[in-house]
Amino acid sequence: MSIILIKNATIINENSRKVKDILIKENRIERIDQNINTNGRYEEIDAEGLYLIPGLIDDQVHFREPGLTHKGNIYSESMAAVAGGVTSFMEMPNTIPNAITIEELEKKYNIGKQNSFGNYSFYLGASNDNIEEVKRVDRNNICGIKIFMGSSTGNMLVDREKALNDIFKHSEVIITTHCEDEFTIQENLKNALEKYGDDIPFNQHHIIRSREACYKSSSHAISLAKEHNAKLHVLHISTKEELELFQKIPLKDKNITCEACLHHMWFSNKDYDDLGSLIKWNPAIKTSDDREAIINAINEGVIDVIATDHAPHTKEEKSGKYINAPSGGPLIQYSLPVLLEMNRKNKISIEKIVEKTSHSVVDLFQIKERGYIREGYFADIVLFDLDSKTDVNENNILSKCKWSPFESKSFSSKVIHTIVSGNHIYNKGEINGEPSGLRMEFNRD
């Protein structure tokens, strides 16, 4: 039986800070106390001077397997995840083939079981004609349904009103949406092509995939959710106008929630001239005013969770002109260092980081026995040092694509240890052992 004893850690959990020991047996937290001693053989981690938090749970990633594994796969990207303090992830259905049937979805779960260093769940993708698959979902066995209400990577745009109504009416699990109005985007793209030809500057991305496109689509999704009393989670909010659509009330009282992503919290449209395609995401990174509004909304309780939308592409794919360069990029390996850098800049407290990356994700998705430092819960734990640096360079990037929009940057904090379901997977910069992540379960009865 695997036993780990963590000594003298500063535990940040449920809005409190306490210096205590944690005893882990097999994959659970057995005891949280002071001066724990145990008989027999065990691994001891001296955590004096380190901070301990629940492992981050990323509710939106694209790990590219199956079908797009030249960009990334569950093995490589889950390895990058644990290095960034992410112990659990929910992966999107726009792989090849699209995960729009229960059978294809279960194939992904089998890949996760064999190859994931982190705990995992996979979304069933919605399409214009798979409502019967949506009805077949076991509500305690998958994280949710994903609807692309604006086209993105792949070809999963749901644009028929009857299909949307059916999904919102019949889904028994949370519906997550990518909200951008496709007609608005295509009109803006047409105008950009007329103006710039085939050499559109990347700084036009937030104008083409405009704030109007985001607001129109988010408003539509919310109206559908209200009409059908559906549980809706709007992903990657990018504009201050959209924030007006959501309530500032306790999460337990919300049926409609939203998410912020790291790139919308860190970059602004001023960064396009330097970084170009490397920060081309959908929805687009917008203005510094939008960025500050998003951060404020996180702190005020309007935005409920923080994620990455980790979506690797190869350097070659990203090197094309605007019209050909795909949207998305790798972020997950630097999840916690980026957020801790924002803490250092007084943008967000560590307690709020824990709430929005762990506690609230568990509460929102009703994940079973994770996301909190509690006796009896799965031991998903991250230990970090606020005074050690994380240098980003090609030699230490674990994502298969081997690049990062943070390349050559140095963050002021560092992930030291990551424990996933009781397994000490990441230890001082090294990956330990084999993939051993577990399938997440949900309490929705």
C-alpha cells in the first residue's frame, strides 16, 4: 500500500491557511493533523516553507487524441498538466472522429485509462443530429455536453434552432457552450479580406471574431437555458459586455454559470503585434479593459471557474498567415505559475485561485470527492514555492508541440510536487512512474 506523509505544509483550503501534516494512504487523504507519525515504510515530503492546495481541475482542454496526435496526445498533455499543478481535466470532443456518440466517447475513456497522468473526464459533443446520443448519457459518468455555437477547431457547429432546443430540453447533464455568432464572424471576415486581401494582420482577430459576435451568441445560449430550465456553463468569456448577462449570487444558487481562461486574463489585443498567431484563440483575446473586467468578475463572484482551453498546434501550423493559422495554443503546463504571478501583482488572492480552480469546479460539475483538502477525499494535491522561479524554454516544455506563448518568460513561483489520486507523479521537475489517473465520477442523483 502506497503511503505518503507530507510534513509542515501551509495548507490553503476553503478560505483558510493552516500549517499541518497530511497522511495519504493508497489514493485517499487519511488524516490531516499536526505532528503525524506513522509506522512502517512510507515516503515523506518535507513541505516546510511550501504551500499546499488542492490540485487544479481544468474544465476545458483539447488534448487532440484521437486523430490529431501530431499536435498532442493524452500522454504528453496530461504530463504537461501535472507539471502545471493540474491534477484533473475535462477534455473536449472535437477530435477525429468527433466524440458525438457514446461509443466514440468510451474509446476516449479507454485511452485515458491507459495513458493519462491526470484524472480525466470527456465531454460528449453535440451536433445538429445526435439528440438520441445526448439522451443516452449516464449523468454520473461524464462531465457534460459540449455545444459549439460558433465554429472552432473541427466541424461541430450546431446552427439549427431545432437541434439547439432539443439539446437544451433533453440534456440531463450540464451543457457547456462555445459562444460566437457565426454569421457575424463571416461578415467581419469578408470585410477584412476586402480590406487586406490574404495578408490580414493578426491584430484584426479580435475585430473579426468581435465582441458583438460573442455577446449575441452568449445571449442566445442563456435564453435557451432559461426557456428549458437547463444547466448552462458558458466557456471562455472574453468581453466585459457578456459579464452583464450573469448574476453575482452564490454558486449553489446558479443555474447559469461562466468560465474565464488564462489567456483572456493575461494578454490583450496590444500583444498581437509581438506574438501574432501564438495568441490567436477563439474567442479572441480582446482589450485591456476586457481583461480587467474579467479579473474583477472573478474576484466578485460573477465568473465561477478559471480554466486554460489548452489547445496545442504545431509550430509549422502556427507559422502560416492569418487566414490559415489555426486558433488555440498550449497553456496548461504554466497554469499555476501564471495565476501565482497574478497573485504577486495583487490581481487575485491564492484563496481565490483555489476557489476558482478547484472548489467551484467540483461544486459546479458535482464531482465526487475531489477538489478539497478533506479526510476521505482523493489525494489530489499540489505543493508550490512562492520564491522559486519557473523558466519557460523549449527544453522544459512537456507539451508535444514544444512551444509556448510564454516562452523566454520567467515566473516567480514554482510547482514542486504534484500528487494525483495518491500517486506522487511530479517531483521537483521530474515525472515519476507511469500514467495512473482515474476516471472522475459525479454525484448527480
